[in-house]
Amino acid sequence: MKPNILILLFALLSLAACKETEETTEYDNWRQRNDAFADSLYALAGDNYLVWNDPAPAPETRASTQVPQMRLGELYAILVQDAATTAGQQYTYAKKLVDNPQGKRLLYTDQVSVYYRGTYINGVEFDGNFDGYGALDQQVPLDQAAMKWPTDFDLPATFSVNGLVSGMTWTLQFARTGERWLLYIPYEVGYGEDDYTPSIYSTTIPGCSLLTFDVVIVDLVDED
């Protein structure tokens, strides 16, 4: 019995359609991959752990609270004490790449001028104003002369410290002007589980995205 040509053609088209729908993308299993990335950061930070004894921002001044010492290039877990979640303790993770002990400590109410580059865990850039480091750059040089820096064609952005996601707001209060940090912001203290388009960026952030920021802190803006 000869095969029905129409049936064979339909079967081939159906198989091709299945293959197309099964093609993988760089955002497949996104939540699981971001959770695994955060877990790896937690393990890598180990005993490097930072927390403010008194997290209340209002009474603090630049001289009232000593910033904890951090070893350059080492990853630290930072407890986010105002995380809007009931899922237990939440952390951001950070490396200080450039230290400036004489710089002005950032406060909750400050506006700050920065260069930054933001990437997902797959290295894709979602926003930024200079060609800095990303999530896939594991060996960032600590020699400032060997680092990538903003060029004369790059322009800094101005952000309010308290206008950012909680993970970034909390972490920046450990920083000083003139410093450079690599920040890792899990989605629990970032933009959450749903797709979101922040007004400060030009793109939609996929839900469950851990965000990596290379931040060069230039100076405070309109300091009292």
C-alpha cells in the first residue's frame, strides 16, 4: 500500500513545528539559573558578611557611622534589613574594586553621580553609560591602571540613593565617593519575579533576574 503523500507532508510539518517550539533561548529556566547564581555567590562570600548595627537612616551623618573595612576584590554578603519580603533574610553581594577612605560616605538621602554598567547573569547588558565589567567577568584586575574606565565621551548619570531597588540602596550606603564597586542584586531585593520596565532604564527587566552592576561613584550632587 502506497503511503498517503498528504499525511507524510503533514507529519513532516508537525515535526518541524515541534522542533521550532522546543528551541532553547538564553532565558530558558531563568528563575532556576538566577537562583543557582545567587547560591554560588552566597557560598563564595563565605564568612565575609556585612551588616549595620543600627540600620535606621534618619539619625546618621557622614561622621556618625564607621564604614566596615572590606578587603579589595573579595566578595561580601550584605544583609538587606528592609527587604520587602517574608522569605527570610535577603542579601546582596558586592566587591569593592577601588577604595577611597577619604571619600564622603553615601547616605540614604543623597543624590550621587555615577558611571555604571548593568548586566544579567548571561552577560547581556541591559543598561549603562560606560563599557565596564559584567556578570561574566570573574577576574577583574585590582590594578587601577589595568582596569577599564569611562572615556571622555561617556557621561555620568545622577541617581537618588533611596530611589533605587532596596538591594542597591542598602549596599551603596557602605560606599564612598571615588570608589568603584561590583554589585550583585538578587531579584528578591531587585525588581522581583515579574517582568518590569523601570523608568530609569530603556528596557524591560525579565522577572527573576539577578542584576550585576559595575558602579564608579563620581561624587555627591547638591550636598547640603
